[in-house]
Amino acid sequence: MKTIEKFTKEMVEGFILGNQASYERGDVIDPQKELTFIVTDSGNKFHIKAIWIKGVTRYPLSNPMTDKDDVHHFNDYYFSISRTDSIIKASDEIHEALDYVNLNQFLNY
């Protein structure tokens, strides 16, 4: 079975985006969450952090001099993929992260 040992950081980022596109064929992730992945390469593993907006506190705008801007509340999820992992196992890890992101509903506080 093929592993991801020859993947570069950029290839992992593309692999994640491909998995996300595949995931969203069946279950759409709320675009308000602005999901982003940050990948770091530690040599034998890729450490991945998913960051998204879990909700927004909205303030009415009536006076631009005294009103507050909306406050965004963030959440994150960490996981790692080993270079010796199979492509299927790496995909499973990514899908698990996407499931976690999707289970958390976007909130307006």
C-alpha cells in the first residue's frame, strides 16, 4: 500500500484540500466557519492544525465612533500524519477532523 513518505508540505496541503472537496460532496461545511488548515513538517510527521470560526458576537452598528466590531470566536483541532501512514489512513485522519469541525454548529452569540 502506498504511503505518504515522499509528500512535501505543499503536497499534504493539496491532499487535505482534495479530501475536503471529497468530503463536501456528501456533507457541506458551513462557509461562515472559514475553515483553514496549517501544516508543519517535523521530519517524520506532518502536524496539522484545523482552525475555524465557531461563532460571532454581533454588535449593532449605529454610531461608528462608539460601536464595537463583531467578535469572532475561534476553535481548533490538532492531529498528526506520519510519513509511514498509508494514503487511506491519512485520508481517514483528515475526514475525522472534518467530521469534528462539522459537528460543531456555527453560533451567533
